[in-house]
Amino acid sequence: MVWRRSRSSTAVSAPAGHWSWQNDPSFRASQQERVAMTTVLALVLAGGEGTRLRPLTDQHAKPALVLARGYRIVDFVLGNLVNSGVSSIEVLVQYKPRTLVEHIHTAWTPWTEPTDQHIDVRKPLSDRAEDAFKGTADAVFRNLGLVARHRPDIVAVFAADHVYRMDVRQMIEFHLHHHAEVSVAAVPVPLEGASGFGIMAVDSDARIRDFQEKPARPKPMPGDPKRAYASMGNYLFDPEALVSLLQSANRCGETDFGRHILPRALLEHRVLAYDFSRNRVPGLRSCEERAYWRDIGTVEAFRAAQRDVQGPLPRFSLTNPQWPIRPDPSGSPQTSPGVSAAATVQLHA
């Protein structure tokens, strides 16, 4: 595949307010303008079986599980992408996709007023074993035609099984400013539970020097023996780097981003860690945990996240008019000025 960048796609919308780590107003304005001109294709990984969530996932894919008040887990990543102005969103599904596909169609379709945003759902070509996605990297490899079609400046590969709010534009700014070829969103996690995540070692310039997927003995952060630096499963790729990495991995029978793509990327590309704790979204209440992020990987984690969104002083509020979770299951759209909604939802095999 010969790759040439194009700016024919709709760009992410320009962020508003003070969100850069830079304090120079003129520099910040130039960075915001650069982000606004950057075209992004988002590939959302929503095909996992969620074996550690059984029996909750016996009949439904993990991203289709209802967390609270009608919001399904997939709504959080879609809301973050939509609120960040990402116009082209492709959801890759596989395991028991019916509920998930129906939810995306019925819950997001009401936002069909004319916009430049769209959400498409992509399934394997058939139900035959040879056509099934063999892993996260294989799912994206089999959909590389989308990258060629959209010709984005950046490809965002995001997981669909996390609860959080994130302004993706800030991660894009980081990626561009630091000339990264691959950026990995990262967050500190308690060391005792770190073996369930991809753990990285990062130098003072945010360059990732080592990555281990779910290590039995995770390495603690320098100067913080009780925590480790974990991947959130959200990545930004320069398209050339993504295509090269996936093609090389496919030749070697490698199928997973954490186990195969990221370790390979460290040898071949400039890979940086984006510190999620620096991400800021508007409208948070004083009771909320800053940079809240939960991986819904087990039944215990799912129940804990449900408790976090309950009560008058939740650790994570489901209501935020300035950064809404879309769509509002009550039927009353949460809207905020300058944040456009997803337009059409289409299903493709």
C-alpha cells in the first residue's frame, strides 16, 4: 500500500478555552489551529468477548453492557470522540454483536440532523472461522481499506470497554507537538492490580522505552513504588506507521496490539506516552475524581464503576452539559454550544 496524506476529510473541530500545557497565548492559538486542520479516522475496538465478565457477557458483547441510566459502555468512547469533533468513526464488532449494533443504530440515529460526523459499524466478512478477527490488531489490519479510503492525518485506535471522559484533541496536540509516530494514552494504576494492564517504562521525554502486556511482575513507576504506568488502550498512529506495523505483524502471524504491535513499534518508530492525568474536560463537579478512568475488565470492576456513578456526590457524574455522554437515554438530548452530534449510523460487513 502506497500512502500519501490528504486533507480531503473533515477535520476535528478546534478546541475552545485553555486546554494546552503551554502558557503562551500565541503558541496555543497556533497549536489549536494545527489540531483543527488535522483529519482523524477513529477505529473503535468493540469486538471483544469479555470472558472475565461472565455471566454478564453470556448474551451481550462487553461494550453493550448497561452501566447505569441506560448508558452502555460503548457510549463513553463514542461520546468522547463526538465531543472532540472526530467526524469519521468506525466501530469494529464481532462477539455477539446484535445488541451492540442495535444500540448504536437506535440510540445514535436520532442525532441525524445534517452534520459532517458519522458512525459506521464494521463486522467480519462472514461468520466463517477464517473470516473472524483473530485479535485487536488483526481486526484493524482487515479494515486497512478504511485508512486508504479516508486518507487521514492520524488514525485513532480506541478501546470500547472503558468509562471515562477525554478531550481527544489534547492528545492529538501532544502527538503533533512532540512529532510522535505512535502515542499511547497512559495512566498510573495501583501496582497490586497492574498485571491486568499493559505496563510501560517511560523516560523524562515521555518516550516509551519498554512495554509489557499484562506482566506477572509489573515494574513500578520511578519514584513511586506503589503504582505502575498503564496503557489505556487508546492509541494515535501516523497512518504510515500503522500500515507498516500491521503488515509486518500479519506476515509473522501477530494479531494483538498490546502483545505484538506496541513492542514492535518501540523498535521501529517514535512511540510516546500521553499522560491522561493532564487531560481536562469542562463541566466537572467538585466531587468528581479528576482524570477518572476505569477499565471494565471484570465483574468486580463493573460493579465498582456502577457505584462510582451513583449518589448525590458521584466520583464520575453521568450528567455534564458541557461534555455530554451521547445519546441521553432519557430522550432529552444533552447539548452544549459548539459540540456537534453524530450524524448517520451504517452497518457494513
